[in-house]
Amino acid sequence: MTENVVHLHKPTDPPTDDAAPTVLTVVPDAPPAPPVPLWLRSGRAVKHAVTHETTKTTARAVARHGLYTFNGGRIVARRTWDGKTGARYERMIRTAEAAGNLEAAEEWEERLQRFRAARHHRRMDLLHSPVEAAKGIAVGTGVSIGVLVALGVVMAINNHDVTDVITPLKATIDFIALLIRIVQVVWGPALTIGPFLALLALWTVGSKQQAAPQWALPANVRSGEGEPITPSIVVKALRDLGIPALRNAIKEMGDAGASMLGPIRIAGCGVEVDVTLPSGVSTNEVQGKRRKLAENLTRHEHEVFVTIPEAARTVRLWVADSGALDQPIGPSPLVTDETMTADYTKGRAPWGQDLRGDAAALSVYQRHLLITGLSNQGKTAALRSIALWLSLDRSVEFWMGDLKGVGDWAMFDGLATRLIQGPTDDHVIQVTEMVEDAVEEMNRRIQAPPGTTFPPLIVIVDEAQVAFMCPVKDEDKRPYGGSSSTSRYFMAARKIHNQGRAVNVLLWQGTQDPTDQNLPKLVREGAHTRASLALGTESQARMALGDKAVDGGAAPNLLRPGLDQGTLVVASDGIEIPKGQSSITVRTHYISTDDAKEIAARAKAMRDGVTTLHVIERGEERDPLADIAAVVGDAPRVRTKDVLNRLATLNADAYGGWSFIDLKRVLDDADAEPYKSDGVMVVSRDRLARALANRNDEGSASAAE
């Protein structure tokens, strides 16, 4: 019998053939790891305990509440010191002098003198007060005893008991003894509890002022509210901007830079302060570091605005409360006030609120308008809200071209005389011809006798970049789009910009993502009111608002796309802009489509009825009687003057030169002659309907013969 041999060692040259014997290798166990020293285990445990989040939270809470108490004591001491001395007045004097406001400095100095005089008078009174107090106590005690004895005499006479004479005096003495016993009982605990109550009062003051470092405050306070803006924080933020000349100048100032700052004023949902820069530091250096400045102030970039006021070498900082700009503003007065009306000449459209929280209202009187921005930022809503307000003035006529064509302006059907909606080349052609008709209307008004007044005609083109980019040419090879001297839309817009405002023919345009191709320079600079939502680059901001506004601090390119929807940077003399600034930031009211329809319905109710033309018809013979009936619409009667205006709007070629005599001739021939009503000549809807019916009957009879 053959037995297999099992080797317990590893052979140096193991056989490789299949007949090789099986080899079993025994691997010894690894030696046990050395034990971790006790000191190392203890150190790890201590490190874990110290770095644990619970420990950090507890340490922050202890530090926070301790600092609340300590700093609360400092605040109370500071308030007490300010109340007893003139330190507060001296601080205000230094601040006013640093800001160059000598009138305020003199006023505070006068207040300081009055305070010192009153304090001296009180101190002099203290010299005589002990004697006066002693006399007062003696007299008061004597009078009190006399009153009590007199009361006792009355009681004795009433009760026929002479001992009642001292009863009131005895009762008073017993009451005083009771008070003494109460004080003796309470005094001990009061001495024990009193210090704790005092510490609690100091903690309350400190907690209300958040008087603790940022790292010790709760997480929701650290991330949600940010630090309050104080002079020291502003100076430190400026010092750390990375501008060597500014940093060195602040270090060399004896007051550590406080003289650079004007008073910090509450301005809406933030604060505002003017900073006078030292020599060698330019304002654009600070403007260029807006993000770093905001971060130094514990704010986001969009919460800090840097503008250039009139004062030389000065920047104006507006710093929002943390998160305040992310809160929506209230609804538009157009929605909440159903009795509101508009006035084209003297009124102002309630557009929104500025950063201070004040109402921002826009005057549109004889001002061409341009609103631009990236797509889906609220451009149409901002433009439409102004048109909705102006529609409440019944004298205003609208011609509208919506080259987006998704129904954003559909509520003006029956309110606007012309309404073209759609993004195609055919719609661009129609809009171009509409603007050219406005040029003809402008020329007709210019040729009118001097002193003639004209109702406002507002020509609105939304998504105007579609018109500028249209490649179609007419039969004369003239392009509808482009920016050359042969471009039909471009030249029509330029002509209105040049002369339209004088005769109340205005062009309002809305466009997106501006470039030199889709918004030519001559057109954008022809607008009196220029507004921009969020944009991508500074070069686009200059296209939208102009170099002056951007150099003065306007920065729509720093607005946050998608988050700052409806926030506009506006450059216009039609809106109140703080003195010395070239632009203002406005958070516009959002008016939904449903609300817009209700406002448009109110505007329609104020008018006699408007026939809206959706397609401009050209080159065909007109039926004057039918056209007159069409412009009269459903109104029982319309003034002849209004009929002539509507006919000219319907077809300027056919009716632009009509006078009252031409209108009367057509109506007389049809037996629908105008007549007087309330002292004015009117055209009757019923007479027109009867004339058309008679004409149709006569035509039918002639055809039958």
C-alpha cells in the first residue's frame, strides 16, 4: 500500500507536472499588535470630546451668554456715561465735522452748551438741597402729625371717647412698624437675589443688542442677519479691500479712518453712508471691488451698491439688511385701488419701490422708453405695467406690436387701436408698417398750425430685437431689419425719436440680451428713459443704460438672473433719482396676467369702444360708409372728431386728409347725416345701420332686375 507524503515545509523548486504531490503549507499566525498606550487612548478620547459638535455648541452658548452679560454691562455703563456727561454730543460734533457738515456741528455744539448749563444748575441746587430737604421733612412731619391729631379729635367727639384722639397717630405708628418688619424679612433674600437680578438685567440688554462675536452667536443669527453696519466695520471693510493707498492712509489717520465717513443713515431696508476717499484713491477702484467690499461687510454682492454722488472723491455705499432684497414687495396700487386713474401730462406710473423702500413712480410725458435685459427676467411685465397705468387715461391711443406672440398683450384687444401679435417675418412686416404709419401721423401733426394740441399716441414694440434681426427685404430690396440707412424699421424708429415727442408720438420698445446687432446704438440712445434688468456683461450694461450711468455706479450686470426678476436699473429724468446719482434701482410691482385683464377691463369701461385692427390692410379700395360704421362700433353715438381720428388710424392713406366736410358729404349721401347732441356734432350708430341696410336692399333689388 502506497502512502502520500505530506511535507510541512515549502519546497524551493516545487514540481509543476500534474503528478506532483500535494503540498500543504502552514502559515503561522501574525504576532499580536502591541497594546495602545493608555496616554494615547486618553488623548484620543479627550480630542473627540473637545472637537465634538455638542461640545462646540455648549462652549459657544457659555461664551455667548457670558459675553451678553459682560457687554450688557458695558452698554449700560456707556449709556449712563452718555447721560451724565457730554460725550454723546462730542461724538456727534466730531462726526459732523468729519462729514463737512458745519451747520450740524454748530447745532450739536449749542446742544452741548445747553446740557452743560443745565448740569451746572443741578449741581448748584445740590448745595442747598440738604437744608431744604431737612426743612421739608420737618414741616411735612409736623403737618402730618397735626392732621392725624385733628382727625383723632373728630373721632373722639363723634365717639365720646377722649382716647380716640391718639388713635390715628397710633395706627400710623403701627403701620410704619409693619413696614419695618417687612423690610427686615425681605432684606436678607433681597441682598442675595439682587445681584442675580442685576446680572439678568445686564444679560437682557446684551442679548437684545446681540453683543457677542459672530462665532458665538447661534447659527441662524450668524447666517441670516449679518453684522450690523457700524463705522468701525465700514472702515475695516475699506481697509481690507486690497488697495494699498487706502490701507496706508487709514493706518496713518489719527482717528483710524473715522473722519472718512459721513453719518450712517437708515435707508429703507438697509443703511447708507458717504465715504470721502483719501488722496491717491479713485472712486472706480472701490467700485471695481464691490464683491470684496460686500464680503468684508458680511453681505452678498447684490446687497451692496456703490454709487458716485456729486461730492468729489466720494463714494456712497448702500448696504442692505441681510436677506431683505429677497423679500417680495407689495402688490401694485393698480391692483389694490380700483378707483385709480392716470394723467399722461402730469401723472406718474406707480412702478415699484426703490432700495430705500420709497415708492418709485415714473413720468412718461413726452419720453421715449427702452427696457432691456436677459430673457425671462420680467421685461414684458415691467413694460406692460406702465402701459396698463396709462390706459386709464382715456385720451391716450395705443398701437402695439408683440413680436413674441404668446398673449402677454392680449388684454389690450379692444383697448389698443392696433394690436399685432406673432414672431414671424410677416408679423415683423406688419409691425414695421405700423411704425412707419406712426411716422406719417407724426409728420401730419408737425404740419398742423402752431399751437395745435394732439392726443398722445404710444407705439409699443415688445421683443424689438426680432424686428432688428429680420432678414426679409421688400420689393425695392430694402431690408426690414438691420441698422443701415435703408433699414425700414430702424429708420422709422429713428424718425420718431428725432421729432415724435414734440407732437406726443412716442415709441416704447422692449428688447432682450442687447448687442449692437439687435439694438443699434442710435436707437438705444434715442430713448429718454432707459431701464435694464439683469444682464450678462458690463458692455451690455453700457449698451442698455449708457456710459454715464455705468460710470456712476449702475450695474445691471451684477443683478442675479432668475433671483432678481423685476429689479430694474433706471436712467431717466422721469423718475426721482437721489441728487448726484445717474441711476436708481427699482424693484417693480408684478402684475399677473389675470390682474392685467381686470385693469384693462376698467380702462375699456372708460372709453366709448375701440375697434382693434389686427392686420394692416393696404392697396385696396375702401368703403367709407362701412369703415365709418366699423370705427363707431357698438357706441350709440360718437363725436365726429373722434370718428375722423379713428378713420385716420384705420387707414391713413385713405382717410388721413379727411376733414369734417368729407365726413359730412359721405353721411349726407347715405341719409345718415351727423347731428348735434349736448352741443357737439355726433354720428349715430342707428342711422349708419339703417343706411347700410337700405344700401344693401337697393343693391339686391338692382341685381334682381
